[in-house]
Amino acid sequence: MGEVMHVQCGACKGTWRCAMGNGLAYADKKNIIAAFREKEREQVETLLAKSGIPVCDFRYGLAVCTHCHNVVSVPALGLSEDDEPYVGLCPVCGRKTRTLCREEENVEAWSRKTACPVCKSMKLEIVDSSYWD
């Protein structure tokens, strides 16, 4: 089950709605591939071909994009939970993101140590959350 986070900057009041985790649809490898940008899909297919059926760790994580100045949900794929994941590009601008928060990390701690991509203050906070599947 995934979680939807509403992230807000306490200084500039920028707000972002982001998904974390994964849902039942991502048990299908076709849906995992479709979660990534078109130019990444070949690399993701290659990674998935290396994993068993369906032994892989796919989930969305929170990240900051310093190019388009957004907090975004990015797909991440590892062959196991212990594997360093392949992290997808920013869904807004298509560039690499920074400061990925994976599901096992405490999102409150992540928000306290992550700078706002707009005003650079250290005042990001999770203001609301709900679940998705």
C-alpha cells in the first residue's frame, strides 16, 4: 500500500502532492516499466530481465528536483530490498533528482534535513497524508 504525502514549505508556502510506496498494480512488470519515462524504459526492462518472477523492489520515493524546483515522486527499482535502486528521472522536467526518501526512511526526518527546492529554507514539512493502492 502506498501513501500520498502533501509536502509544504513553512517559509515560502510552496506545496507538492507526492506518492510514496507502491500498489497492487505494480506486481505486473508492464506497469513498473510504464512508471518510468520513455527514455528510461529500455534500461528498466533490462534490470527486470535480471530478476526472477517477480522478485524486484519497486516503489515511489520522495525527491527534490533542483532543476524545476519541485518536490516529486520518482520511481525506484532494485533487484532486491538490499540493492542500490535505479532511480527514475524527475516526472516534471526529466532531469536527475536529489535527496531521495525511500519508504523505509522516516519522511518526517527526511523533510527536516531537506532544503526547499524553491527558497532553500530547511522548513519542509508533511502537512497531510492518505493512502493509495
